[in-house]
Amino acid sequence: MPGWYARSFDSVRGTSTVSQSLQGRTIAVFGVANKRSIAWAIAQRMQEAGAQLAITYQNERLKQEADELIATLPNAQAFQCDVSRDEEITRLFEALKERYGKLDGLVHSIAFASAEDLKAGFVDTSREGFRIALEISAYSLVALARAASPLMTGGGSIMTMTYYGAEKVVPKYNVMGVAKAALEACVRYLAYDLGTNNIRVNAISAGPIKTLAARGISGFGEMLKEQSERAPLRRNVDVNEVAATAVFLASDAGSGITGETIYVDCGYNIMGF
Ligand code: NAD
Ligand code: 0WE
């Protein structure tokens, strides 16, 4: 049995279980802007499961708030990285190699499209708006996976956050829907390439959650209400349910899953009417 695969056997019940512990693992989490960020909930739940964390924020503007937040978490260190800049990615992974030596997991919780592109008709998306949305929201996963894989010497788990607008039209999600469709395809191609190194790559498709990235969107409140009425569980998803799925994917319990998009949306996506 390979060493990384921590199975335990219950001789009384005669069942074997696979550990969801992240003890002894180092995980890099990208995309903490504030306490509402999905990345922040993931970081907290991963720390509770025993992981040592490198947490990144985008820029100087977010530095103070992110630094203060990250300082409250044991075994976590803050780093700055704008994923649109190759030199910042290179510098970050040099720092991670120096500080930790190896990496076991990476969480990508980053998206951006220009505010105008989430208001107008999709048909009016500019060349520049399209480029930016796809570069920040999809290509950055490829760049981070490439930089992280040499550090994942004992295998690893890479995950990203996606949304239903990748596969069905959600009015006003526009170019972000196209970027998420590309992101989900990137997950499958990365899973194929990195599978040889026992690195798994997956996406979590979360239902709508009131974060900074959602707050600016007009009608988001009504959307939450309608979604909760139509979802099989008759409610909206809690950010900690998304974080629990991230812990699962980073743990040995997720060892057989790669290239997948896992819905954490109270079942909303299964409905036809
Ligand atoms: P958020 O605003 O807290 O997180 C988005 C993060 O992206 C921020 O931390 C921001 O700094 C970062 N970012 C943007 N451009 C960057 C760049 N160039 N370099 C580095 N970081 C950059 O909002 P969130 O809702 O937590 O979003 C996290 C992820 O979850 C996104 O991928 C989003 O699409 C996805 N998601 C959100 C929802 C939702 O309803 N909130 C639902 C499904 C998926
Ligand atoms: O992925 C997202 C939002 C991502 C996002 C949000 C913003 C707002 C501020 C990307 N770029 C920006 N740029 C900004 O200037 N979600 C899944 C949340 C979301 O956004 C929507 C949604 C949902 C859900 C936009 C329209 C309709 C539904």
C-alpha cells in the first residue's frame, strides 16, 4: 500500500475507512479578499483538519485586511500574488519551495470580469473584456498548476471554484459563464496531464453565496430566494458546505476523484423544471 494512502481498518465492524485528515499536509489557498471569501472558509476548515496553509491575496490594496485575517489562523502564513503576472507567480512558488519544501494541495478561488461585462448583453463583450475574464478566471489555474506540480512530489490535490453559468445560461453572468466553461475544460485537461504524478484536479460548482464577488450584482438577493425555492433541499448552500467538500477533495477520502465538477448547490442543477 503506498504510504500517502492512509487507510484505517475497523476490526470490530469489519469496515475500512479512508481518512479525511489533512494532518502533515501543506496547502496553498488563493483568493482571500475578506472574511466572506469562499477561500477564507476553505482555509479555516482545512486548518481545522490539520493542514499547514500558505494563503494568498491579490494586491497591496487587500494586504492589510488579509494579513489581519490570516494572522488569526494558526499554522497559516500570508503571501501576495497577482495571478495576471507571471513574475509574481514565479516569485511566490520560489518562496513556497524555500518555506515548505513541498506542497500537497492548491485551492484556486479566483475570478474576475469587468463590471460592465456583467451588466450589458453578452453579445456586447469586448475583445479586451473577454481576454481579461478568461485570463484571470481560467488561464490562471493552468499557470498555478504548472508552477505547483514540481513541488507536489508526493502527489497532490488541486481544486478550483466554478458555477452553473458555465453550462446553462444565467442572465448577466455573461462572459464569466464562458470563462467558467473554459475553466471546467482546463480541469479535465490538467487532470489528464498531471494524473501521471498522482496529482488530482477538480472543480467545485457552488450555488450562489453572498460574497464580495456577488454583492455588486443587481438582483442577487432575488436570485438567492428563487434558487432556494427551486432547489431540492429548499435552501441556499452555506459556505462551510463548500469548504467541507474542499477538505474532502484534499484528503485521502477523495483519492479516486479527478477531472470532476462536483456540485455543492443543494441540488439546484438537477432540476429540469
Ligand atoms: P471573492 O471576491 O471573495 O473572491 C474572489 C477572489 O479573486 C478575490 O480574493 C480577488 O482578490 C481574487 N482575484 C481577482 N483577480 C485576481 C488576480 N488578478 N490575482 C489574484 N487574485 C485575484 O468572491 P468569492 O465568491 O469567494 O469567489 C471565489 C471563487 O468562487 C470565484 O472563482 C467565483 O467565481 C467562485 N464562485 C462564487 C460563487 C458565489 O456565488 N459567490 C458561486 C460559485 C463559484
Ligand atoms: O463567479 C461569480 C462572480 C465572479 C465575479 C464577480 C464580479 C463582481 C465585481 C467576477 N468578476 C466581477 N467583477 C466585478 O467588478 N459568481 C458565481 C457570483 C455571481 O455573479 C453573477 C451571478 C452569480 C451567481 C453575475 C450575474 C448573475 C449571477
